[in-house]
Amino acid sequence: MKSSYDILIRPVITEQSMEHNDIKKYVFEVAKDANKIEIAKAVEEVFGVEVEKVTTLHVKGKEKRIGANPKGRTASWKKAVVRLTPKSKTIEFFEGMV
């Protein structure tokens, strides 16, 4: 069985993901094989909050090239948008970012 720290890889800190912190939506990069229930339990365990909803999507890697011929791709990954309940506390990790 995976631990919570194996499921949550890193928080995604971008302008677009930080816009929704006031309505308690947070974005994480998660393990590709993790499902919504596992993600919700991992966030609740690590941060001590109550999760209302989890939305997931697969982000395809972009095609990159250096020079003329050698083409490659950046890694594909899975993103999870986690919405907390209104009565839940906020995640303190994201508070100083905005």
C-alpha cells in the first residue's frame, strides 16, 4: 500500500492555480495510478483538512527539441484539483504564496 507522501508528489504553484485559494481549491501533482479516493485521503492525512471534491486530469508532455533533429517530450503527469469543505481550515503551505 502506498503512503500519502507517495500519492502527493508536489503542489503546483502557478498564477492560475493560486487564483482559487480564496475558495479553498488547491492543485497538486499526484501519482499516475492514484484514484480520487486515495488523493482525498492523502490530502486529509497530510494537511489535516476535510476534502469536499477531487477533480483529476492527465497533462500530456510537450514536444521539445534542441537543435534541428533530436526531438523529445517532457514527462506526462497527473494533476488533481482538491476543493475543501467551507468549514475546513486552509492549507497553511499555500498562504504566503499569493
